[in-house]
Amino acid sequence: MAASSYPEAIRRLLASEGGYVNHPSDPGGPTNFGITLGDYRKYVKADASAADVRAIQVGEAKAIYRSKYWDAMRGDELPAGVDYCVFDYAVNSGTGRAPKVLQRVLRVPVTGRVDDATLAAARGRDARALIQGICDERMRFLQSLKTWPVFGRGWTKRVAAVRTAALAMSDKAAGRVPSSDASSTSSHGKGVVPVNDAARKGSAGGAIATGGAAAQQSAASGADWITVALIVVAALAIAVGAWAFWRWRQKRQQEAPA
């Protein structure tokens, strides 16, 4: 509902879109900051080339997003959270589809543009329910695309991040306790696993302590220095191996899906 939603929305959008890409399976072709070659020709330069798209600066991308997407969706007039949800959908799937989805979720006449009747209906509904409905429909649409096997994993993460952030924006505007921020690890599809320093120190330290005790016992028994040295080296090797295994296991846990 307020213009203050835009700075956070554009920050999150640019983080999702990234820089220049030209994936062979992406029908958008050369794309920079999420601006495709077709969009750049439509909004900026009719005969633009891939090189022109590659040269887009972030300030120019922001200007395009503000006028051609945010303002086109009347973002400043939509409820907080719903504005970002519709904005990101419009960027990802088109300014024609996003308003229609919003209208279908609202169960109002589908005109394909965010008109006054749509705004009035959106303001009278629960924003959290609208966000959930839009994101659910977005996922169904994306899963129907032939490029889903290629981009599905990334799209799933993106929609999940948008859903979480939009709900948090809505909660904040309504004075509720905000939902967990989408910039947390949940938006990256990874679970947070606390570092278990006790286990790490225990495994490596225990191996060293055991080896040291064995070396002392061997020396006391009259073993030559070579035998004692071999015992110490073996203990150190076991300690290094234990530490490496702990690091590998910790990384696996950190990167596991949340």
C-alpha cells in the first residue's frame, strides 16, 4: 500500500535475477538483471543487441523495473506484501499474466490490468491469503512449462523466497510479529545446522590424547624411539582424518534441504 515497499522489493528482485546470462534453454535469450533482449528492445532500444543487454547498468535496470513493472502493477496502491508478490510475478512471467492471476485469486472480473476495482477488492481481502493464493498459482503455472525440468529447482526456491518475504511485509504493515525473513537460509533451500564444536574437538582431541598415552606407555615399556615416533605420527594422522570427516559431515548437513 505504501511506496516504502518498493526499495525492499527491488533489492530482493535484483538479488533473485542476478547479472548477465544467456542460457540456451531460456526463451528470453540474452538477459541482464532480469531484463531480456525483447524487453530492452521494447522499452529502450528497438534494434538492441546482446551486447547492449550485457552493457545494462543496474541504475538503468531499476528505472525499467520502476516504470514498466512496479508502476504498471500499481504497486504503491496494493497492500504491503501483495505488491511485492505481484511485482516479482510480473517480472518473471509478464505484466499480462500477473494482473490476471491477482484477479482470479480475488474472484473479480479478469481484465488483465490492475484497475480501480481490483485495487478495491485487494484492499478488502486478507493480504496473507492473497499472497498464498498468488504463489500457489504461480507454482502451478511454472510446473506446466516445458522448461520446468531445467529451471524448476531455481523457480521453486525463488517462489518460496518471495512467499516468505511477502508474508513478512504484510505482517509488518499490519503490526503482527513478522514471518521469518526470506533472506534466511530457507530462501536458499538449505537447513541451518549448528556447528558442533564439542564433537569436532572431541574427535580430534581424543585421537591425539589416545595416541599420546600409547606413546608414553610404549616408551615406559622400553620401546625404541622409532616405534614411539610412529605411534605419535599415527595418532596425528587419525586426528587429521577425524577433523576432515567432521568438516565433510557438517557441510553435508548445512547443504541439506531445510
